[in-house]
Amino acid sequence: MKQVMANRKFIIYLGILGVFVAAAIVVPSLSPYSYDAQDVVSQNLGVSAAHLFGTDKFGRDLFTRVCYGLRISLTVGFVSACVCFVIGVVVGAVSGLANLVVDSILLELMNIISAIPSMLYVILILLVLDASIGSVILGICVAGWVDLAKMVRVETRRLRQMDYCLAAEMMGVPMWRIIFKYILPNERGLLIVQTILLIPKAIFTEAFLSFLGIGIAAPRASLGTLIQDARSLITQYPTQILFPVLVLAALIVCLQSIGYALEQQGVNGAQRIPEEI
């Protein structure tokens, strides 16, 4: 019964994520309103059929801007997670398979990078470079791969001691083949869950920095920027801050729930023992 409920929740959260992705792709492209087009006649309008989320102080359609901000959040989240996945797997696998000297150097490098708060990397890069999506992704990826690399390192070292890996080494099987055929398939579940959980972290980081005014710059409609713009009008027009906050919170909860649901369902699975070497 618990497994059925877990599967049902996973499908629900996956469906909600699909709605978010569809809205981020379709709405900004097909909406009759531009995300940055100002209209002095339509300033601070309430919710209506013409403006589903109302308009802001410049007369811009909030529904279009929220969906555009959703596109930025999803882009930052997924791209940074993919980059961290690649770096983390490569560094973790190399560290787990290398000799003691190389492993110690890589481990020390990871410890040095993780010793500095990851938010500081993003802020420094945004101060040096332009406040753009690429700069935010670069700042997140500087240290975002470290925890994943450490997990991959530990799992790689453990799996390398398995009988089938030792037998493959004794038979002269190339190390790259051992990695891709015997080690990485057994780390698949770990990699999927940890990569998915990187996405909401990146989304929150981008929104937080945009809210502080050092992230995605106006007139781009980042969710954090929308929340910051509406903060001064929260008492007069509370819906202007309510909708982007609800969308941001729902997106983060949805992605985290998908990751945890996969973890609870045992996505790691049983250890995969090759049928042949």
C-alpha cells in the first residue's frame, strides 16, 4: 500500500513539473503580452480574464512575466545540475580509481572548494561578470559538483573491490570499460537522485540572489526579481508578490518531492552483477 501511494505521489509531482515546464515554454512565446512591454494605462490591475495574475506597477502582464521567470529558473536549475553531474561523475570516478597520491590531491581540492560557502562563489562571479543566466550557472557550478563527486568517489572505491570488478581487472579488461559497464550502472540510482536534488538548490540560489538585487537584472523577469519588485507594494497590491512566491515555492517543493520519492522507492535498486566479464 505504501509503495502504491509513493508511486501515486511521484506521478502527481511529475505531472505538476510537466505543467510548469509547459507553461515556461509555451506562455512567453504565445502570450499576446511581452514580458517587458510597459503599458501606463494598465498599471496595477487586479486579476481578470485579460490578465490572469494582474499587472505590475509598469502595466506588464504578471502571468507572462511569472512564466518567463519560470523559464529562467528551470534553465538555471537543469543546466547547472547537468554540468555538476558531469564534473562530479568524472572527478569522483577518477578519484575513486586513481592511486593514493592522485586521490589525495583530488580529495584535498574538493575539501578546499567546499570549505568556502557556495553562495560566495556565485556572488563574486556576479560582481566580476555581468548579471546573466550564464554567470549564475557558472557560480553555482564552481562548488555544486563537490558533494556528488565525493559520493561517487566512495561508491567507486567500494564497487571496485567487488569480485566481478577484480576479475575483470585480472583478465585485462580496460579500466574505462569497467567504469561504464560495471561501476556506473550500479551508481545510477545515486546519481539520478542526487542530480535531481541539485535542481531546486540552484533554483533557490538564483531566486535569492535576484531578490537581493545581484542576480538576474531587470527587465528580465526572474522569479526573485518579481518578488523584489512587488515587495514595496505588498500592502497595496499583495497579489503581485503572492503569485511568484507561490510558483517558486511549488516548483522547489515539487522537485524535492520527486527526488525524495525516487529515493524512497529504492531507485538505487539491487546491485547489478554482470552476467559476463
